[in-house]
Amino acid sequence: MDNNKTMGNAKMQRILIVDDHPLVRLGLASLIEAEGDLEVCGETGRISEALDLVRTLDPDVAIVDLSLADGNGLDLVKRLAAQYNALRILVCSMHDESLFAQRVLNAGAMGYINKQEATKHIIDAIRHLLCGKIWLSGPMTENVLRAIAEGRTAPTTASIESLSDRELEVFGLIGQGMGPSQIAELLHLSVKTIETHKQKIKKKLNLKSGSELTRRAMQWMIDQA
């Protein structure tokens, strides 16, 4: 599409959708295209393609899911935020906002919206970002502000919030039934590194065995669905 396309005297705002579910991309695109000053300039479900599309299409906003076909959307957020200062990134995911909202903001995104709320609020969220504002749900905004006011910087021990971004990613993949070799291949890491992450996760969550870890991870994935 033409980068200089305008609506009247106003520049069309260009949106890139990065989600590995075609129906989700279609639904978001239909909502966005219904707005006279917004257009979807591209879409993909893969990190590698998203990086190429941002470089070639120069979108104003990228909507990014956390679970992508070839990796973790949080890693993509970090890479995009580091390379493109003007790009506004909105994470749209099914995962628990209370666990991921602060993580995506720390990674460089400007907002988080749960997919269950996207139909009602995706346009408002996009417009918030275009105005340079952060978008979170009302309750999450209050939680973040309360944490800042109370000076809470460290997560509670023995909670999933205490996991690092990489540990949380490994935890989620364990919950999907993957073994160490599968996780290592997917993340381009060694099996030894994955085993190290597993040991750290068990320690942080006070789990005694690998089977306890697997059960906890699988239950967490069920709760996220």
C-alpha cells in the first residue's frame, strides 16, 4: 500500500497485525478497516516475517500476540522496540493480563489488551497508542499504580510472577507437553540450558520434582485458555 495514502487531509494510520491465527487476524482487520483513518498494511503469524514487514511497510502500530508460530511474541516486542523508536506496539493476547502486562511494558510495548476484550476495545487501544498514551484495562492500571505507590518492585516468591521472561516461556512450553529437547530446538538453546531453566523454575515455585513442575505448568496453561 502507498505510505502516503491519506483520508482527506489526515494521514492514514497504518497497522500491522502479528498473530498466528488467521481468523483472529481477519477479525482484527475487519474492525480496523471499518475506521476511516486506519488501515491494515500487513499481517503475519511469524516473527521472521514480522521483522521484514516492519522494515518494508513502516507501520505506525504493530499489534502482537505473545504466542507465535516460530517463537515468543515478547522477544519480538523487545526486538522491535530496540530497532524502531517511533513504532507503537500493542500486545493482544489470551494470557493473563496481571502476569504479562508489566512484562510487555518493560519489553517496550505501550499497551496490553486481552483478546476477550479486543472486539470492544481494540480501536480505543490503538487510538490511545497513536496519541502516545499507555493502554491497559482499568483494574490493571490501578494495580500498576498501586504497586508503584507502595514501592513494590519485586514479585512475591513462590509465584509465577517471580519467573524471568525466559523461565516463563519455558514454563509455558512445558505446559504444552514439550520435553527439554523440543523446547531447546524451538528456542535455539541447548538442552543443558533448558534443564538449568527448569531447575530455577522448580526452586522459585517450591516444586520438588519434574513431575510436579509438569503438572503445575499444564494446569497453568489450562487456566490461561
